[in-house]
Amino acid sequence: MIVGAADRMITHTDADGPATDIEYEHEKPKIFSLAPACVALIADDLALGADLCHRARDEILRTRERLERDPSLGIPFTEIKLMAEVYARVLREYRDAQSEREILNTLFLTRETWISRQRQLSPAVVRAISNDLREFSVPVQAIIAGVDNLGAHIYAINGGGSLTCEDAIGYAAIGNGGWHADSEFMVARYSDSWSFDRAVLLVYTAKKRAERASGVGPATDTFIVMGGAYTPLNPTIVDAVHNAWNDMQDVEKLTKDSYYENISRIILGYLKDSETNKADQKNADE
């Protein structure tokens, strides 16, 4: 089973830079179905990420049709891995096209002429261009998650098109709030042996923690993938999880406040005793 959550915040960056960013919550989830039991969660440039999802979905359908026509080809990997690899490949193809336009074309070069004319360029220029091409990335991140006949799988893809399987740790987080969400899983010492009720509350808590980062909105879409299908989490369960999270915040605040008060009393008592001791010592010296 897969349990996931995503916000709906869209950030539009104007040409003048981040200072003129416009943020708003979209009416549709940032969750895209690649297959009945496989979803893609997108961070950063939603329009680009959605376009890549459509391209990947078309490629997945073509690949499935080809395998069905010729079973002898076999499938040397799980279905979810296939879909993640397709998305990563589509992203890399887009990245390569963009890097050619933004780096090579500005120098009147193409991929082909860049290779053929390297000997005509100084080593320093070749190194600089090579570094720019190698480090070029596009403003989109993705999580591909789903369930196949081998179980649940989670893959993370960065803006360079690198694909990482997160099955071993059992979770992944992306976007501006990714580090905040990650820390929640780490502190909780999460593992894939957790029960559904504990996992869904932790996922929700991690998403709420991620809202401390800029660009992460309060609206939350929680979902599950099980039984061969992706479906939004039942509203009754969502309400119960939200109420539990609210109660946890209240308890945490009351607990912290009581400890703050206790520490304050100890410190004030120590300072008072210290002043009394100093006064006694002064009187003794006189």
C-alpha cells in the first residue's frame, strides 16, 4: 500500500525574479495518474511536470502495447520501475533539449557541432561548457509511487533526471518543504512495518510540517494506492486524521509550556540563590 499527500500551491515566478512571485492554491490536485495503480506527485514547475506526465503516460501505453504484442521481450523489472524510468527518460530528453537551446545555441552550437568542434575550442572553454551541460537541470521534481505484483514502490526524480529508488527507507519528499517532511519521518523513525493508521497520521503530520517552507500551501490532498487502484483518502478518515493532528499540536504546546515554566522556575531560583550568596559573602567580608 502507498499513502501520500500533496499541497495545491502554485508559485508563478515573474521575469523580475522571486521578489515578484505570485502564489495561489489551484483547484486541482498536484497528483497525476500514470496507470491505475501508479501516481506521480509534482513539485516546482507544475505545468512542466504535468506535461512530462502526459508524455510519460503516452510512452508507457506504447511500451505496454509493444510488450503485449511480443511477450518474448519480457519485463526485466517491476511495472512501477518501468513507469518511473519512462518519466525519468522523458525528463532527461526535455532537459537535454533545453540545455541545447539555453547553452549551446547561444554559442551558435548544436549537440552535433559541439562534439565535432571541441578541438577548435580552448580547453578552458570546453570544460566550462561541459560543466554547464552536466549541471543543467529543469525546475521540476517528481515522486513516482505505486503498487505492482511485487509490492509497493517509491521513486524520486530530480531536475537532472536522476532516478532514485526509495523502497529501502519507505518514504520520499520533494519540493521546498521536502526537508521539513523528511525530518518528521526521521524523528518518528518510520519503517514500512508501520500499520496504516500510524502511517497515514505521520504522512499528514509531515505534510503539515512542510507548510513551514515557503511555497507550500495548507490545502492537503491525501491518497492511497491499494487493490490495483489510486484513490483519494475517504473524507471521514481525512477529518479524523486532521482532528488528531490538531489535538497533537495542542498537547505538544501544553507540554512544552509546562517544561518552559519549570525551567524558568529553576533558573530564577538559581539566580536568586546566587544573589543571596553574593550578598552574604559581601556582609561577611565587611
